[in-house]
Amino acid sequence: MKVISCILVAIIFLSCGNQSAIDKKLSGSDSLVVTFNVPGSDSVLNKVSTTEKKAISKLSGFLNGKKRPMLQCGFDGNMIFFGKGEILLTVIFQYSEKSCRYFLFDLGDKVKSYSMSEEAAGFLKSLAEGKSWY
């Protein structure tokens, strides 16, 4: 019985260790605001907000892409993840230029840049167009 208990504790401990730093940071996220800018401008064109866990989870899952060098591509908008009314993470993104799709955010006092998948770009495009499927 002690062996089984030890194995279960080890499995739980190891599975928790597989969470990325982003997952840990956003684990308490309970709301999200996504803003889309007018192309080539800082003016907001559209804003989407949600408290749906499925949508928050889907968008936070997109942030675990491959690291990429930071490029001067401009940006299409940002996502702000909240937990209990406090900002957990602000993410700047570019999805409209296929050769320059990225997520950019500050994590652990370092600015991180990650590539954006086709799925993430399509999802953000649909949100920008007013579709709210998750």
C-alpha cells in the first residue's frame, strides 16, 4: 500500500512539473480582453472580452509556440489576461502578416517572443471579424 501511495504522489508531482512558465502564470486567469488595432495604428478597431474558461484556455494555449527572434513587424493588437481583477499577463501579437506572426510578452523579467501557429492566426482573425466561436 505504501508503494502505491508513493507512486501516486510521484506521478502527481511529475505531472505538475510539466506545466510551462506561461501555464503557471495564467493558471488563475478568470477573464481576458483582446483588442485589435486599426492597421498601422494604435487606435482600437475592435475589442473582445470573455470570462469563458474554454476561450481563455484556448488562447493561452497558443502562447506555447516556438521561441523566435524579435522582429520589427508592428502589431495587430494585444491580449490582457486577468485573475481576480489583477493583470496576470499582457501579450502583444501580430497575425496579419504571414511571414511575421508572433506573440510578445514579458515573463520572468524577460521579454519573450514566440511564433504564432496557423490555427492561432485563424482564431484571432475570426475574433477580429466578430465571430465568437471557441
